[in-house]
Amino acid sequence: MASINYYYTKSVLETVSANPVQFKKELLKATRNLMPYEIEHLSKWLTTYTTHKPELKKFIDDVKECKVQII
């Protein structure tokens, strides 16, 4: 079950998605604050969320790299 931090992170990412630099900053912060299973959920959510936002798609790999480092 996802925590409040997970839902807060999604909300922040949606808010800053107009600014790719800020989006990446918040995404990297999220990878430090979320549990490994939440990072997995976030990665899946990002895949869907960035379907029509190609400028943000490149950051999905950053999440996957962090997930590998945590495990």
C-alpha cells in the first residue's frame, strides 16, 4: 500500500511538470524519500503520465537507475 509520501510526490510532480528542470529535481528527491516498492509504482505511473509529455520521458530512466541502486 502506498504511503502519503507517495501521493504527495505524485501531486508535486504534476504541479511542476511544466518545468523539466524542477521536475527532475523533485523526482530525484522522491527517489530518496520513497520506499523501493513505491518507487516501482512511481515508475509505472511516470510511464503513463509522460505519454504526452516527451520532454519528461527522459527522466524515467533516472528513476529506474535509482531503483536498481536501492535494491
